[in-house]
Amino acid sequence: MKERSFWLRVGWRNLGRHRRRSVITALALAWGFAAVVVLNGIMEGMGTDFIRSGTDLMVGQIRIQHPAYEPERELWDVVGGDGGVPVDLLLERVAADPDVLAAAPRVYGAGIIASDSTSRGGMLMGLDPEREGQVTHFLDGLVEGTLPASGEWEVVLGEELARQLRTGPGEVVVLVAPAADGSLGNELYTVSGIVRTGNPEVDAAQVVMGIDDLQALLALAPGDIHEVVGAAANPWDAAAVARRLSAALADLGPEIEVAAWTEFRPELVDFASLIRGANWIILIIVFLMAAFGVANTMLMGTFERRREFAVMKSLGMRPGHIVVTVVSEALVLGLVAVAAGALIALPLVLWLTHYPVDLTRVAGEQMFMETLFRFVLRVEHSWAFPLRGAAALVVTAVVAALYPAFRAVRVPAAEALAGR
Amino acid sequence: MLDRPGTSGEPSVRTEDLCKTYGRGETAVHAVQRISVAIERGEFVALCGPSGSGKTTLVNLVGGLTDPTEGRVWVDGKEVGGMSERQRARLRLNHIGFVFQAYNLLPVLTALENAEFPMMLRGVERETRREQVLELFEEIGLEGLHDRRPGALSGGQQQRVAVARAVLGAPALVLADEPTANLDTVASDALLDVMELLNRERGVTFIFCTHDPRVMRRARRIIRLVDGHVERDAEKETGDLPSWVVEPVNS
């Protein structure tokens, strides 16, 4: 429509006629907008932290296995080994993807671990500590001793497992495990360290050692591995990275299956959806309140200006023009509210982005969905949500003004001019 | 400066058995009762009569601001009654100018914006309309006041802005409801001079609702309404004020 700036100017001036009322309404909208932006950022931050925590701790965000390995996890369903995929080449190819931060090989097994005084069942994991540290963080929880040195027959035990075995660094333990060739592997190991992951199940059963040592115990060839775990630069991109890797590794043979955390930890996807759903509910509630606030302000405004609308009609203003007059006012109100809301939200978002508030001391660490959850107020912000929120707020303001605009159109001109 | 209004063969305004009743039953008020008049183009007509005689209602019916209970009304040969709200808006925008007793300028607009408002609605280019407004402002003694909001203008100045708003864009008809009621003698005379000039030189039809003898003296036709009826309708010489105009009702 022509003269767009004229109508916006008129809208602005009309808002200025009841400055206090307009400021209160705009501030209410601005606070709502700021709250939505900050809350969304915190929820996104919590969601991402939860996903990271659920994947970075142990399982990784990308997993490469033999297609038959899951769910039985048979020892002989390996990737690599004689005639298989060269593991070094596999790791090289995975790490070459620009969205992969690092990759590490693993071997798994299960067995009995015995100390001088007792024995327990153990989940065995063979790994390359240096590579593993770039992909997952559970080894960061080393509370005592050192990481196992490959070829030295050293193990790191989960804290609870070590407590139950009444053993510790420097002590010797015996491991007995069924091997891939049907034999029963057994060996003496020195406990090099104790790890606390925070996951009770892991801490009560985990036995970590060098990948070569576990391959030897389980009678696997040096190149045999059960898994390559990868870390994606952005967890939300993991599915796309997995698809890309799947194509990139296809020529290495059919014994490779690439999966993202979204497939092997679907419950985390559900949780992320829950967070997003909660975000939408907050957004809808806030914007409904905004809509009522704007509608109320505009209704009062149109009621007070009945005579003016009658004059406009007598001057030949079409109903559509009257709607534009009222809606322009709401549009200006929405734009002012968005600007003010951005001024309120921006410092908070920047602060919580760069200086997250760690509430762990107050709330502690919680295990939830097999994931260690720490209460940290950290904002994960993108421009998309605030921009969408701003657009939604302005649209809400405009839509909320439609009923008052309709009322303005219906003002009976002769009666309003006569003051009736 | 302004285009001369069209001159088709039709009267500027024609009514036929026009009635307007407010309310129903015993409380019904018959504001206009069976009025049939024709006002030719270029006439300068005063509607007079006591308060409640139906002057404003008749003007509102002519302007399409309210619907008749019965009867018909034509403006420039177009029947107003059957028009949609949109068509009426177009009729008012292109053919009718309104001047109100209470000025009724839009308070958030400057004098210039108020005066150019109908032209803007018509889609006249900004430069053209500003040129026309400023030219007319100069003619009617509003030069230098174009940036003022209504609140910063005197009553006479506001009413002149209202007249400018009504006549700019050359409407065929101006309906003026008690335009001098809130003005002093000097301001009234100045305003009437402007209207008379526009009537004489540009052929704009003026219909006034008025109690003001100064307006009636200048009118060339006076229609006296009493209780919604036309009691008397007569042409006269400018400057005369017939005695029947000010006679009490039922005298």
C-alpha cells in the first residue's frame, strides 16, 4: 500500500497519546519476548548439554560397527582384522570428515575380575587412551592413579568396582573372560587407576585397558576391533555426518555400519523433542498473553477514538484503510516491544553464553536416562529462534489488533459524531 | 488550482420522501419525515430550524453516514441508499466534503496532514497535494501554520483547516454542520468568505446546517425544518434575512 510510512508514523503518534499505557503494554510485550528468548536459550543449552553428556561421556555421537555386532555383541563380529578393513585407514577416513572432531577404536568383552579377597563381573573395554580422550570424557573422571599403558597389562577400574574388590592402584587382579576362539582367556593385571564416571552401573563394572591387551585376552587379532566411536563438532549434525560417512566408507567393504546417536540413543532424541515442545508451549503462553495485552490496549484506544474513526469515515476512508490505521499502531507497538525485548535479552544471553552459572553445588549431579546431568544455566543461542520469535511477536500484535480494527470499522459514524 | 466539479444534468442532491426514525414504539423519534428536496449544483443553501428539527440528520443522510428508515437520496445522481460501505466511502471521498461544528481534525496529524488527508486517500501524489494545500492555506490565512497540530491552533484556524480539508480535491458538494458555531464574528466572516469564494468561483455546492444569521444572510436559499418536516423552502437575495427564518415554531 502507498504511504506506508505515513500510517506507521500515525501509529507511532497515536501510541504517544497515551504514553504510559503504551509504555506499559510495550514493556509487557518486551519482557515476554526477552523471557522467551532467554528461556529458549537456556532450554537449548540444557538440551545440548544433556545430549553431549549422554553421548560424550562414553558412547560417542557416531558409531561404526560390524552390521551384526548389535544387539548380541558377539566377540567375533569385528571390523578389521585379517582380510577386513584396515583400522588405520578407517580412522583416517572418519577423521577426514570436516564435521568429525576425532575418532577412536574400541574392543569390548565381559569377564570375571578377581582381587585377593573377592570377585565380580566386569565389562571390559579396550581402548587407545589418547584417542579416546579426544572423543569421550569418561577417562577425565580418573580419581586415582594413571591411565593404563598399552602392552603393560594395566587396568583402570570403576570406583565402585574397586571398592567392592577392595583393591586399588598398584594391586594385582585376575581377569578371566571367554575369548573369541572359544577358549577362556585369563591374565594378571596391575590396577593403574580408579575412574568415577558418575554413572553407577558403569562405576560398578567397568574395566578399562589398552586395546592390545584386551585383544590378546580375547584371542582377537591385532587389527580386530568392535567399534570406532566418533565425536561430531555439533551433536545435532551427527545424523548427517553418519550418512556422509556411510557413503564415504562404502568402498571399504560391507562389514561397516555407521550410526549416529539419534539411532542408538533414541531416548535422547525424545528428550530433545520434549525440550523443544516445552519451548513451544512457553512461546504460545507468552504470546497469548501478549495478544490479550495488545487487544486490550487497542480496544481501549479504538473506543476512545470513536469520533475520530467517524470523522475518517466521513472523509471517505474505506474500511480497509481504517483497519490499516489500527493495525499500524499495533505493528509499531510490536516493533518497539521487539527492540526493547532485544535490549533486555541480549545482555542476559551474552552473559549466560560466556559465563554459564553452575548450579551443581545447589542441585548436585543427577543420573537421568543413563546420562549424567549437571545443572548449568548456559544459553545456547542461535539467531533463528529470536528472529522467529520477533516475527511471531509482531504478527501476534497485528493479529490481536484485528478485532479492535473490526470494531473501529463498525463505528456508526453519525452516532459517534453526535457523541452517542 | 482546483478542478471544477462535474456538471451533469442531475441535481447535486435530491431526496424523495426521506424519513429517519430513531428508536421504536412510544420512544421513537421521527427526526426526518418525508422530506423531498432538490438542490442544484452550485447552490449555497442554509438548513435552519430549531434544535432537534432534523438538520444534522438530513445532512448525515445525504452524506451516507446513516441509513434512511424510508425514502431515497441521490448525490450527483447516484442513489446513496443502495450503496455498500465501500461505495459510500468512495462517494464521500470523491464527491463530498464535510465540515463539522467541532472541527474534528485528527489530533495526531499536523494542519497540513489534516488538510491533505482526503487527497492522500485518493492517491494524489505527495508533491501535488502539498502544493495545493500550501496554496489554499495562503489564501485562507493559514500560511506558516502547516506544521502545527490542531491543539496548537485557535478555533478559527482549526475550522479553516477543516474547510481546506473539505474543499481540497474539488468535491462537488460540501456539507457543513454548524461550521461557525464555535467561532467569533471575525473568524466566522473570514470562513464564510472562503466558502462563498469557493462556491462562486468553483461552483462547489454548499449545504449548511446553521442557527447563525450571518450564514443565513449569505445563503441564496434557505430551507427551514421543523420537527423533521420542511416548513419553508425559499430562494433569497444575498444579504437578506427573511423574518420567517427566525420566527418561533408554531407562530
